[in-house]
Amino acid sequence: MITVEEALDKVLGYVNVLEAEEKPVLESLAQVLAEDVYSDIDIPPLDNSAMDGYAVLSEDTRGASKKSPRILKVIDTVAAGSIPQKRVKTGTAIRIMTGAPMPDGADAVVPFEDTDEKQRQSPAAEIGILRETPADCNIRRKGEDIARGSLVLSKGMVIRPSEVGVLASVGRRRIKVVRRPVIAILATGNEIIDINQPLSPGKIYNSNTYSVAAQVLRYGGIPRILGIALDTEESLVEKLRQTNGADMLITIGGVSVGDYDMVKNVLASEGEIVFWTVRMKPGKPLAFGRIRGIPHLGFPGNPVSSMITFELFARPAILKMMGKKNLAKPTIEATLEDSIVNRDGRRIFARAIIGRRNGKYYAGLTGPQGSGILTSMSLANGLAIVPEDRARMEAGETVRVMMLDWSEEA
């Protein structure tokens, strides 16, 4: 058996960053930019008001107060989206809305609340300024956010909602991004049926495909569900013919030592095996290699095992193919609330509920830790990690936890 780190290094060594594709900006969310983005415009395009108020000459407000207002003549009103037609001169003011271009001559904006507008009839011919307003106050200057010709977003950035907004602000409708990987998913086993079939004796529903496909979606990949292969090499080979165009194949089941575990045999005959079995629990019978020209991860058939091996190996591979740099899940230290026994020297990933009390994290197990108890994954927001060389960890000890989710409690 190899270590988790050795297995991950081998998996990542077989995948590369994928090529770029061009997409509408809104559809590029969570993908990685494949080009530098420069602006052809200034943002804002003109000096404009940051407040609803009055555009004035700051000199005309000198000494203004509630007891001694400065009275100015109102010569125009400017709304956002319109262009001022008059110039502010000494003794005059222009009523202005937020975002409206600054009129020539004005060097400050007095907010409505610093005037006596409420006491006057609307529209008023005059306005009283109740507070001294310095030059440049409440003005957004041309190009202060983005200057024409400047680098706006750099190649390699992950596109978040804020980046989508920036792209829209400079008028970019489409953008080049690293494409999402297509992940083919194939379940194996005579005992499993799809959820659209009636359940008969001896059969179980194919939950693994759906949980793994959901994980692929969550981390940015595109799942391609191939269905279910029976426990024969012929059925498995026939399903593998549907992997054309996929960037990775995930099979579920068929990698242990049972009489009908065919995946290893087919992997050996149709491709290559890089490793089989990892020093971890759950997820020991994990196969990895290349088949039909693409990387292949063979997950165990137990549902918890398949989900945890996905988090540890498929998730980082998908992120790397998407061009992302941070491949690790966040980890914390927490006080263990239950004891964990390690009977066979493997690294244990125990499903845990992480909460925060009095400034400290606590990790309590979700209950029985059998690899077939899928509800334990639904309850967990983290995986408490017991090292290979620890035969037991007691309640009260500090344990390292790989977070799956940050719940409100944590």
C-alpha cells in the first residue's frame, strides 16, 4: 500500500491544465481566466457625483453653517445619464443626482442633508448651504476605478461574482477561460439498479453515481453518467467505449478482491495500473491508472468510501485540470469529543460534526463509521484525521480536521 500523499502525487502527475474556451461572462463563473483583460474605457467615464445634492464651487460654501447659510441660485438639475448644459459660476449651484456627470466649474457636491432643501418649495430657485464643503468632496473622478488601457484582470484568476461585474463594467461580453473537465462516471455491479426502476429483492439503488456526479458538479466538472456495467468484462468494456471525449473516468466498485471485481483486470488489459490500494480508511481499495488514453480512478463500491476518495483524489485533479492553484481543502485543529480506534495502521478519515464553542473548535463523530452508512456523510461537515501511527485517539485530544463544509455552527 502507498500513502495518501504518494497516491495524490501520482494522480496529479497524470493530469494537466486543459485548453481554453470562450464563453459568455456570466457562464464563466468559478472558471479560471485564460487571458489578461485590459480596459478600452475609463471607469467612471467622466467626473460624476457620488451623492444626491448640489454641485457648487467649494469657495461659495466657506463659513456656511445652520446659523449662517450660504444662499446660492439654482440654475439647473442634472440626472444620471444626462449631460449638464450649464456651467457653475460664483453664486450658483446645480441640483445633481448620484452618478450624474459633474458640470463645468463645480468642484464639490453638497449632499441634500447639508442644505435647507426640505424647508423650501420644490423646485426652488435658491438653496441654502448649511455646511462648509471642501473641494473634491463627494466627487468620483474619471478613471479612478479603471483607467483606459490598464490591466483589469490577470490570467490565472478565478472568476467570482465580483470579476463578472468588472468584466461587464468594461463591456466584455465573452471571455477566454480554462474549460471545465468532462468526468465520465460508471458504476459497476449486478446488484445495483437506477433510481427510475422498481426495487426488487437483492437489488439496491445506484446512489454512488449520483453522489459522485454531484461532487463533480460542485467542484466545477461536467459529469457524464455512463450508467451501470454488469460484473462481466464484456459489459465493462462495452461501457468504456462511451468515454470518448471525457477527460477522466471514474468507476465505482469492482476494485477489491471479490470474484466479480472486474475493474482491475480490465484496467490491466485495456490500459495501465499505476497503483492499487492506499493506506487509508475508508477507501483502501482505490485503483488508479490510464485507460483509453485518459486518467482513471477506480473507487470502492461502498458509498462513503467513494465519496471520501473523491474528495482526496478526484477533487484536486479536477481543480488542477481547471487551472486552479489551491487544491487543498481547509484544515483546522479541533478538540476530539469521541475516541477513535485505529486497528490496522491506516490513516483514518472519520466523519465528524465540527462546531465552535467559546472560541474553540470541537469534533464529534457522526455515529457508526461503517463505510456503507451514507447518512454519516450527510451529517458530517468535516473529516477527523487519525494518523497511521496512532492506534487510538482519545476524547479531549487535539485532532486535525479536513473541512468539507463551513456550517453556520462551525
